[in-house]
Amino acid sequence: MAEPWIRTDECDAREFRNTLGSFLTGVTVVATYDANGAGSAFTANSFTSVSLDPPLILVCLGKSYTSIDNFLNCEKFSVSFLGEPQRDLSSAFASRDPEVKGPAIASLVGDDCPYVEGSLTVLICERHNVVDAGDHIILIGRVERFTAGESQPLGFYRGAYVGIGPDVREIEQLRDPLIVGGILSHGGKVLLCRQPGSETWDVPSTKLASGERHGAALHRRFRELDVEIGASVPYSLFQEPGEKSTTFYFWVQTEDEPETGTVGEAESALFDAEDEPWTLVHGELKQAMIKRFFDEMAIGRFGVYFDMMEDGGVVALGDKLHSWQDWNASTLSAQKKPRSGG
């Protein structure tokens, strides 16, 4: 299929700018002293390394920038790579409000060249060259010295800050959302659902909304099938080959036999092992999960499956579900019991 190309001579500048914003970049603050020794700085995500020998870098600044002359005529300037903890400081440097930007400028340190203290990396550069480029100026610097610290970097993507690290929520929001699903069993049968007219059945599942807890998502999905569920226990975590999303399935429980049939835009039904429901769904790992559930249900021994690099792994569930309060109380009680000597 042909790509939906957009001609730059037929779109406005904002649309083109938004398109360029889909390239994830870091965030820098470029700073220098003016002729009177006052600090001048702006944020830039258009930073590029140019050469290792000699050590050259470049940044771009718009010609509309009010203090552009300070950088066109400076002897030195700095480029500070900001870290995740400096997000608010970056916003202050980018502000056009003097009351907001002023304190940020005042926080710059450095004798011969100002820079942002506590940055991930700081480059002190001699002005090497200035190149005219449309509505921007390319400022090329020769790196004189540099320093590097320890922090999670700060990124910029589609007009917003994002953290870049294994434990930040922003990157989770950039990836395909987590899918949560529930295997509901009753009387030796498992509940599956499908769209009316479809030949393929599926385990009830839904995309986890931003900030939504898995329990709330499961209740929401089953209520769409007119089914009220109780407790949920982790059962299987995997990513189907070729799929971008990871799916976390739970074993959900209900006191009453769920009513089946067509509710809204979904149809539900209960299947037992003789129906071989694992043959009715798509997905190699999903089929194996349903088959495993019936096998485990037949012997009363369940395990939690985790997808791993080479093969999957299963952790046995050796006890019934306990509430956290009861489990914690029994754990504390066991810790207080005296141990027999050996």
C-alpha cells in the first residue's frame, strides 16, 4: 500500500514541525555571557555531534530568538545535557516570562562560561562557526572541555518531556499498552467471548488505560459481558510472536454461574474440555494457555506461566487465595514462633 505522503509545499509549518517532533531527542540548555557579563540561555533539542577530530558539535537556534546576537558574537558557549530531575528547570529556561526564566538564568554557574549545574553532561565550547540555515542559525562549537555526571536522561517527544529509564512511566506510555485478560471458570467450563458473526472466540481481555489498575480493567471488561467477578490471581504473562503488546492473564473467580448470550456488541459462552476451546482462539501461546488451564483444572494443580527468552517458566500455585490481611497476619505469627534447636 502506498504511503500517505504529505508535500511540504502543501502543509503549514506547524504540521511539519509536529512531524519532526516524532523523533525522540534529548534536552539541552545552551548558555553564554553577553557583553555585559549577564547570562543568556535557551533550551534546544536540535543538538548533534559533528566531528571527533577536531571535537565539534552543533546546535540550532531560531532567528526570532531575542538574544541571538549574544551567541553569534560570543567567544564561548556551553551545552548542558539535562537529566530527568531537571525537567522543571528546562521548562523555566524555555519560558518567555522573565519572572519564570530569570531565576533559571540566575542559577547558572561558571566563571568563563555559564552552564547548568548538576547536568548529565556539560560541554564548554569555543565558537567555531556560524551557518545560515533558513529561519535558523547553526551554531558550531569546538569542545574545549567537558564533564559528565550520573542521572536518568530527559527526553523530548512530540512536544512533551519524557523520562528515559527502566523505571519511568512515560516510556511505558510510549509503548503499546499492556493488555489484561481473565480466564473465568465455572463448573469445569471456561468463559469465552466474540463479536457477533465472528467465527473466532477469545478470552475476555482489554487494553489497560493509563493509570488504570488491572483489577478495575478486568471488572470493566467483564461488566461489558454482564458478568460480575470476584478475586483475580495472576495466571499467565506472555507476548505472542509477532505482537507488540504484552498480555497479562488472570484467573478470575465468580460465585454464580455467569449468564451467557449476546450482550451489547459481544457474545459469550461457556466451554468444557470436550469442546476443545483452545482450537477456537487465535494465538499460539493463548491456545497453549487455555489447554494448560484445562489440564491443570483436571488434576487440581495450577501454576503461573511467565514468558522468557528461550522458553516459558511456570511457578506452582500450592495454596488457595488468601486476603493480604490474613496472609500478613499468618506470616507475622510464623515469625514469632520459636524455632527448634538443631
